[in-house]
Amino acid sequence: MGSITPASFRAARRCERLVREGSALYLQCDLEGAEPLLREALAEAERSGRSRVIARAAQSLYYLRRRQGRHDDAAAALERMVEAHRRLEGIDGRWTAEWRNELIVLYGAIGLSRELEALCRERLDSDVRRHGERSAEAAWAHLTLAWALRVAGRWAESEALCRQALKLIEVLFGCDHPRTGWALMGLALARERAGDVAGAEAVLRRARVNWSRLGHADRAAAVDELLMDLYVRQRRHDDALELSSAWFVGGVSATDERRLCRHERQVALLRAVGRDDEAETWEEGVRELRRSIERRGHERERLGEGAPETPAATSCAAERLTGPVFPSPLL
């Protein structure tokens, strides 16, 4: 942080005022009115030269742009925030790591593969310094870098990192521990990409067993989705239908959006194996779920912009098992 001058002090005070005013409008859902105030707040923060002020202003602007769905602009604000935290607490600081992880996810969403790889390597180096080469944190960082390399189409390198992470997790927790599932997901994707379909299936089934053993029903169901995708690509529709039907018997809890995806998949699989009469019956379930989702959307419109946001529809795929991995008690 540079020396405090009267000019930098005034800029910091103007920034604080603009952040308060812009945040008040944001909370009132007046995003159009909040944007110029928060944009100017960041400009004043930059003029102040004070890292803490820049971090605060950049955070407010990031939240606004993320809410607007302007992901490229949100990334620019988040980059300023991460850089400010690097200056405040160093590259290994807690909040540097937290916001760096946020930026990793955002880079992945908008497909900035070169920037994504660089940030994932920075995270890996940081976690190795903080926790050691043979730590769980290092394993998760290896898996996140493996995901970044898959985004860039570098499958062989990604597979090598997944194998390295899997070996480390097995040493730390055992070969049958549920945590092996995260490494096995990446390994399965790489095996199928290399043409080893049988190997990919075996790896997915191992992950499913390890997660099911301790009752991770949601993760086991997500593995089933990946298995179904694999079977469909191999035109093994009967095998995919067997897994799909088992999901409904198991009664796994899910949102209406996720249930709609499952019903639509069931209809498609029934038609693929020539069971059109059953597919027609399942179509009624599809129509009812769509009506339910539409009613919820109309109710939100009736309540107005101030209504609480509903969760975004969950994808039918299992990206959450094959994307970045961050330390969490839920692992």
C-alpha cells in the first residue's frame, strides 16, 4: 500500500460513500441505478491506491455484474479483488485463496483456458507450500488443475494428474474411501476419451461403490448419470434404461427441474428400445413437471423483482463431480 496523501484519503472516502449508495440500490434490486455508482467507486478506489479499499469496491461490483449475468465483466472485477488480496496478505493468504477459487470457477464457466490454467497452478503451488506435497489439499488442487487441462483439451496431462491425485488420496485415506470418487471421475472421463470404454465403466462403478458405502446417494445418482451417458454413446440403451428406471425406484430427493431431466431421459430411452406405449405414459409426468415449473415462475413474476431468487435449474449431467474440487467438510 502506498503512502496516504490527502488526495488518496479523499478518494477512499468517496469510494466508501459510493459503495454504500450503490449497495443500497443493489439491495433494492435497482441494478441499473447501482452500476454507475459501483463502477465509479472502483475508479475512486484505484485512485486511492489502497488495496483494502480496492478489494471492497471490486467485490461490490463483482456481485452486481454476476447478478446481471455479465460474466466477462464480473471476471475483470474479481481479478482486481484477487490482486488486491495478494498485496494485502500475500499469495498464500486465506482470502487470496478464497477469492482465487471463486475466480477459478468463473474462468472455467467462460472458457478462459489459459488464464484458468495459470490460476490453478498458482493454487497448487500455494497449497503445497501451506499444507505439504502429500496433503489432501494438494490432491484437490491437482484435480482442479486436471479439470482445467480438460477444458483446454489436454487429456493426457489431465489423466496423469488424476492418477497422481488418486494415488495420494489412497495413501491418505485408503483405496475404498469415498474421497477417491473425485479422482476416479476425472480418470473415467480421460479413459473414455482415450477409447478405453471398459476401463471408464469400471472406474465409474468403483466410484459409485465407494460413495454408496457411506450413503452418498446424490453422488451415486450422479455417477449413474455419467454411466447412462456412456451407455447411450455406445448405443447400450437397455443398460442405460435399467439404470434410469432404478433411480425412480430408489426415490432419490431432487428438485422439479432435475426430475424433469430424469423423466425426459426415461422417455427417450423407452423410445430408443421400442417401448413407445410406456413412453407415452411417462410423457404425462414430463408435462406435469413442466406445468409445476411454469407455475413457480409465474408466482415469482407476480411477487415482483423483490422476491427471493429460486435456485437455478440443476443440469442433468454430473459436472459437479467432474469440475474443480475445493477443500470442504462435504468432501
